[in-house]
Amino acid sequence: MGSVDIVALDYEGRGVARIDGKAAFVEGALPGEAVAVEIVRRKPTWELARATAVERAAADRVAPRCPHFGTCGGCTLQHAAPTLQVAAKQRTLEEALDRIGRVRPGILLPPLHGPAWGYRTRARLSVRHVPKKGGVLVGFHERKSSYVADMRECHVLPQRVSALLSPLRDLVGGLSIRDRLPQIEVAVGGRGDDVGVEHVVLVLRVLDPPAPDDEAALRAFAARHAVSLWLQPGGPGSAAPMAPDDPGLAYSLPEFGLVMPFSPTEFTQVNPHVNEVLVRRAMALLAPASGERAADFFCGLGNFTLPIARLGATVAGIEGSEPLVARARENAARNGLSSRASFAVANLFAATPESIAPLLPLDKVLIDPPREGAVELVKAFPSAAEDAAPKRIVYVSCNPATLARDAAVLVHDRGYTLAAAGAVNMFPHTAHVESVALFVRDAAG
């Protein structure tokens, strides 16, 4: 068919056009472009298409850096300049708040962003032995497929990890358990004994124990490439280092004088550079102070809890994972904050007014939920008119739709004001949108 004009990006990073009066979502197209398209799927009210030729390119179109872009599903926006990516994510956030939550922030915060390449210090790489493709494949899935991409490099992974993709293929291909090793989890951070030294950990998910010759090959690989190898025979808690003197991992929040040890299978933010500026912004918005009572819901290993405590507030961290709560307590002790930071395990998806009542009154609250959001928790908060209600709530979100839904509860039901919100580019070259929002009890803050 003829060309279509692209007017916007949707929340999955696809171009938006009109075809025969219907919305069309065009993979590989950018706003301002005219593209020839091939229809992939037709629905009564919309169509899915892919760009087959760019007839008028946008000024923001760039050449993808990675040769696997378009096949590998790890990135969707390498053809868009980083400035366009960030602007599109900010727009996605605004539109979700308006359309789903019927709310608008008093201030639109400038987006947070960091390095566009080599940022991804956490990744799960799939492993498949595919003789028809020459042996073992190690990488992300192909786009919209369960097949593993035939990757030789990856520019969003740290360079050291990208350089290991081919050696890992050779390593696994030589193991007797190559058909029983479906995943390698990557974790990069500081060494646990010296956070200033970069350390790479590779966690091998093994469905059968490695044979003695396999173990020898794995140890030789670790020594040759200066990495730590861990084996995970069961769930995440079963992961353990092959070397008894493994130094472990840690990351730092230098602005708050914090060092945070973590296990390679425990949740930490994928992008440590952006995490630092996100924590800084969250603390500036929350403004915890000495003598205040605070709570950090979905606290994980203390990424926000301990900065709150460092700034002088007494804070309770609440989290559904017992191992993460144990780690958070260890990190509080490691940083000399056990007297101001306490932690408890609770299912926050089943929160009720009665379950959070023991924490009240609270001056400040931080919420950092998974993609499902925190609707039951925000429904359980006191009305903003009540004395026990927090003066400020900072909500860190990885899903604009659930943030908007929860914002509607806080504003329309609980009586808070959405004072500020802004996007966070935690995952450059993907359509994934993180954000941070501030809710206050009154417009004066």
C-alpha cells in the first residue's frame, strides 16, 4: 500500500498513524516520518503494521549501533535518538496520568537519564543448544519469539559482558550438560570487599549437576576471564559461588555514604547510574528530616530506606520477600543505621487500613512497587484530611498505567494533590517507562 504519516509513538515504541480511518501501530517508524507499511494484523478498531521503507526520515532517526537490532528483542528503539526516546517516555507518562487517572501534575519534572550504552548491569540471558545454527546460542530472545537470538555482541550490556557472549557459547557447547543449562543471569557491580572495583558474576541455571570435567572447564573459564561463576540448581535462593572465597557484589550510593551488598539473584535496579540520580530526586521530593516518621513500602534491600534513614528520619521498610528483608537488615547494620531503619515482611498486595495502622502516624511515605502497582496499599492510607496521613508520598513506578490508576485513588479518593511527576529513562533503547511522582496533603506541600 502507499505511504502513511507517523504522528506519535505509542507505549511500546511503535509509530502511530491512521489507515482507513483506524489507528495503526507501525513497528520501526518514528514521528514525522512517511513510511511504506505492510499490515501484520487487522482488528475492527486498529491495525498492526511494520515499516517496509522509510520514504521521509525524521530528524531524530539514527543508525542502530547493534547489528542484531531488529532481530533481538532486547531493544526496540535503537533507531531513535536518545532525546526522542526520553521525550516519548515523558509523553507516555503524561498521557497515562491524564487518560487513566484523570490527574495532571502541578509540575512536570525534567526527565532523568544517564549513559545510553553499556548501562545494563543486570540481565537474564537464555541459553539453547541448536545444532542447526552451529551449536549453543546465548542471548536475549528474538523479538516476539521464544527463539534465542544469534548474538555475538550487545551494546546495552557492559563491554566486558558483551565480549563474553562468544566465549560463553564455546564454554557451554563443550559441557556435558549443555542441554541442561537454560539460562545465565548476569550481575555486575562492585566487589563486595572493594566496591570501587568492577566485578562480574554469571549465575548458571543448571538442571543437572556439572560433571567433574565440566567443573574444571568452568573454573578455567572464570580464571581466564576474571569473572565469578555461580551455580543455581533450584530457585534463586539455591545460587552459590563455585569459589569459596568469592567476594560477592555491592553497589554504592556515594551521595548518602552507603554501600549496599547484594546477591546476584536479588533484585537491584538494572541501571546503577540512573538509580543514583533517581534516589537523589526521590529524597529531594520526600525531604525526610530528623524527628520524622517514615515508611518505605516495597523496600527491597533498602535502596530508598537507608537514604531516608541517613537523612535523619526513623523509617520502617516493608517488603514481601523474606530474603530481601534479611538483606535490608544486614545493609542497615553494615551502614550503621539499624537504630533508625527497621524492616518487616508483609504482603502489601493485601494491605488494609488495619494492617498499616500500627505504622501510623507517618510524616513521609515512599512506594516503589512492581509493575502491578500498589492499589490496595493506597486504598488503605488515611484520607489526606486526617492527622495520621502522610504529608508527602513519593511513588516510584515502573508502569505508567498502574501509577495512573493508583494516582486516581490518592487524588480523587484520598484527597492528595499530585504536585509533580516526571519520567526516568532506566532502560534506554526500550519502550520501558519508569517514573517518579510526588503527592502532597495540600497544594502548599
